[in-house]
Amino acid sequence: MSETVSRRSLVKRAAVAAAPAFVPNLLAQNKKMTVGFIGTGGRGNYLMDRLYAGSGERITVLGVCDTYAGNLNRAKDKVATVENKSAKTYIDYLQLLADPNIQVVVIATPEHLHHEMTLAALKAGKHVYIEKPLAQTIEKGEELIKAVNTSGKKVQVGTQNRSNSLYIMAKTMVSQGLIGECHYVRAFWYRAALTNGAPAWRYNIPADAAPENTDYGRFLGPAPKTPFNKNRYFQWRLYWDYSGGISTDLLVHQTDISNFVMGKTVPKTCVASGGVYRWTDNDDRDVPDTLSALYEYSDKFHINYSCYFGNDEFGYGEQFCGNEGTLQVLNRQTLLFTPQKFAGKPPAHVAARSEVKLDLRGNDNPAVEAHLRNLLDAIDGKAQLVAPVEVGQMAAISGHMATLAYRNNKMVVWDDKARKYNFV
Ligand SMILES: NC(=O)c1ccc[n+]([C@@H]2O[C@H](COP(=O)([O-])OP(=O)(O)OC[C@H]3O[C@@H](n4cnc5c(N)ncnc54)[C@H](O)[C@@H]3O)[C@@H](O)[C@H]2O)c1
């Protein structure tokens, strides 16, 4: 055998030996999960960032859909920058869903569109990440539970606090008895003017927004018809036609995570009160800027919720008040534990407990990444969903109860057997 031949065969053998190391990589690349985005506004844009940051090697974005051209183009540009390829763009979400190559859709549109879009996505055979609240009414959420359960598809609801390391730690601490008996949670969210001085929730309206680049009819969807109105389109949270206001936007996160930490499900009753007190000047908002809601559970448990948009001194968070200690999770990034003082004479087992302070700046980002990754893992059969549709509906029920109580000025009672609410 000549030296050349022997060298060539050596090279060949080396290549064969190296092959198995490359094959799984190639396969993995071919198996990238294919994603479509419906709604690429504030949240959709952020979710795309988090999906790329936390699962970039596992996914590829094939299509993006939005009814405002500015947000649609921004999403398309992001895919081009990150993946160096062109995503298809859609104004009609049904056309995106008709692409058989898309396996998963992320839906981050206004609340009133969640129900029809999730139903259509399931019908088209997609797995779904649907932002909270699950749906605009309790009844629509119940329909979604049925649809998900007959679809065989994975649906993750965007209550990402359940994937937040601090809340997971808080749950463990509570279950280990650190705070003793707990019958009472105080939850709050305080905000003021936006950083540009605009009234709370009066988010920026793009300068170029016009009927030519903003499909108002598709935005309205099942909502009552109104003429083109930029405030309603870009500040939809402020109007009952598209939103349940504070209750379904902010409160749902907080009752949801209180339930998670404390091992609860749904409240039995809710009363709520408040009003539009702070932002009244030339402001046609429907939803209150001031809201308090009180929840009673069937097992001696109470949530005291308050939200005000005129003072942001206290930020937001939940305080789990046990007879032996207090656990607080603040702004999704700080966990505090303080043992009860018992007027200076604590029992020895409580005196032995030290204070805890943990600060994890920006801890919502890894939480959202983990929440998205959990959906991919569930689709791959490697994990259970952290916030499946039933859990998302539990969160939404608390929110809807507060809106119903506020708008009707009545106590709302949840009948968990009948899966219906009543007024008393
Ligand atoms: N989990 C969280 O912490 C969190 C935070 C913020 C928002 N959200 C949720 O995300 C959702 C979106 O909120 P946002 O703040 O991004 O609102 P947004 O107004 O910034 O974005 C909504 C986007 O949907 C688009 N859109 C409207 N109608 C559409 C249609 N028919 N088809 C396709 N696109 C359409 C709009 O053009 C806009 O780009 C809401 O459900 C909200 O509650 C969740």
C-alpha cells in the first residue's frame, strides 16, 4: 500500500469516526421547532427576545402577524437580524395559521382576541403560548379548556410568575412551615404617570399610525364596531370592550401566584370597589385607575388586593402573612423573610429562624424564558406544563370576579362545581 493511499484511507477512517459527533447536531438543526407570532406589539416583541435568548438554538420563527405595519416590520426585522433569514408576514392571523410548517404560535394580542385566536390555532393543529388573561370572559375560558383537552395540543398561559425562581422558593418555604399558619395575603400594584409624563396606561401611539397601516377592523374582531380610533387601538387596556382593566391585566398575576405559593385554587367570593379618580382630565378611559378587591376562600384564607395608579412608592408584590413569619416577593425580584417578633418573646423554634433577603435584579426575564422553554419541553414530552389552560383559567376567574364585582357593585360567588359565578 502506497503512503498516499494509506494516508487517504486514514483520513476517510477519521471522518467516519468523527461522523457520529456531527449527525446529532445536524438532526437537531433540522428538528428546530417552528414558531409563528400573532401580535408583535409590546409583549410580542419582548416574548420574541426572550424566546431567542432562552431557546434560540431550538426554534426558528417562520411567520409573524400584526395588524399595525410598524410592529409587523419590527418583528420581521428582528427575525432577519437574529436568524439572518426572512420570516413571512401576515395581517390576517388565519393565514399564518394556515401554514402547515408552523408548529407553535405565540399569541400576544389584546385580551378580547385571545379566545378566537386560540380556538383557531388549536383547530389548525398548533401548540400555543397564549398571553394572560386566558380569555375576556369566564365562559370563553371554559370553552377553551374543552377545546384544549380535545385537541391533544400543548397550551401554556403567560402567567410566568409560576416559572420565577423566587416564587418557587417562596412556595417551598411556605410548605416547609417557615411562616407557620397563613390565612392572609396582601397583594398590591402601584403605578403613577408613564416615564414620559403621560397618564398611566396611555402608552405611546406611533406617529405614523393611520387607517392605511393599521387594520382597525381586524383589531376590533368580535368587539363592538367603532370608527377608527388610535386611542382604542393602541391603548386598548383602558376600554371595557377589549379589557377587564386592572383585574385582568395585573391582578391575575398576583392572585395566581398567591394561589401557587399557598397551594390554593379559586376563591369563593369577591367584592371590589374603586373608580377613575386620578386620570380624569380629558381622559375617556372606562376602566378604574383605583381598585381594591377582597377575596374569601372556602378554607379560612383571604387575599386583600389593592391597586392605584396615582402613586408608585410601594411598587408591586405579595406579602404572605403567617403567624410565625412574613414572606414577601416584591417587584418579581426581591424575596424577604422576617420571623414574627411575638412582642420580643418568640418561641424557640421561631427565634431560631433568620431573616432572609434575596435580590435578583431583572428576575422576570429568566422567568419568561423558562416559561417559554417549558412549553417547548412539554411539546417534546420532557416536562409537564407549568401553566396549562386550567391554571390559566383559574387565574382569569379571580380577575373576572373582581371586574364583575366592581362593575355591578355586588359580591360575586364562584360555584366551582357548576363552573359558574353568581351575584349576591
Ligand atoms: N405576562 C405579562 O407579564 C404581560 C405583560 C404585558 C402584556 N401582557 C399581555 O400581552 C397581551 C398584549 O399586550 P401588549 O402590551 O403587547 O399590547 P400591545 O397593544 O402593545 O400589542 C398588541 C399587538 O397586537 C396587535 N393586534 C391587534 N389586533 C390584532 C389582530 N387582529 N391580529 C394581529 N395582531 C393584532 C397590535 O397591532 C399590537 O401590535 C395582552 O394580553 C396583555 O395582557 C402580558
